[in-house]
Amino acid sequence: MRQTTESMTNAFSEYQQWLRKRQLQLEGTYQLSQCEWSLSQDEGVVTYRRGGIIRAIATFSMIGSYCADNGTWLWAWANPAIDRVHSIPRDQCASWAADTGLTELAQPVFCVTECPELCDDRGSLWEQNLASRTSIDRLASMAAYAVDGLGVQYYTNPQHRVIGCVVLTCVYVPVCCC
């Protein structure tokens, strides 16, 4: 049964507040926003560097990506370029869809603007882009909450037309062997 829009909005708000708190804790401990970072699927880590020195390493689970060209969300589990070992499981997404009644969330790809519970239906293109960002934040916070993640890292392609998300699942400072 589909939840009411108000109860879903409240749930998403709770997830987003929870994630903001996690992000602030992560930033306070590691100052990741001041670092350059790189993600390696082969190694299964995100490496954060500042001044050429590794400041932190994080394991991750990929959530999915949003394509601004067509307004669609693609779950990481459905993306052939993503190693399944590093993605949020398909059955977990299906569980979220069942819990909320948002059957769209169980689809491998869906248009975020056609899911008003995620983004609030808006008119202008600027408002749709803002609504899409809200949708991405809501999806990321829901995924991070479900896996008790430490934070979320967003990444874009060089044209800034695709926004991807990963949940950081463990962050540590490497031991320096000097």
C-alpha cells in the first residue's frame, strides 16, 4: 500500500537529517571536503588526498546515478559498468519500494520527475533541476540510512550531466610507515 505523501515526506526528511548529521561527523573527523578523491572499483575504496598525502581511505557501496539529459535514475545494481560487489543490492531497493509503496523505486531505471513523492512536482526547468537534486538526496539518504552508512560521496562526469552517489561504509586513516 502506498504511503501518504506527507508520511513519505516526513520519512525522507528524517533520512536526510540523519545523513546530514553523519556527514557533519565525517567532515569533523576527516575534513574530506578539503581533499581530492578517487574511486577504484578494482580496490573497492575511495582514496582521499590532500597535498599529495593520503588522508583517509573509505570502503563504499554504490547507490546509483542520475542523468540530467533525460531526468532518469539508474540503480548501481542495474548498471553494467558497476561491479555488483560494490552496489546496493537489488533486493534492498525492492524492499524500499515495497515499504513505501513507490513501485517506481524497484525499477532499474526511472524518471525522477514522474515520482512526485521524491521530488515535489515543479514547473520550470530550474525548479525541475532543483527537484531532481532533492530526489537524488532523498535516494542517497534512504540508501545510507538502510545500510547504516557513514556518509555519501557524490561524483559527476566531466560534462556534469551525470551525478553518481556512493555510500561510505567504513573510513580509516592509513598507517604511515615512515
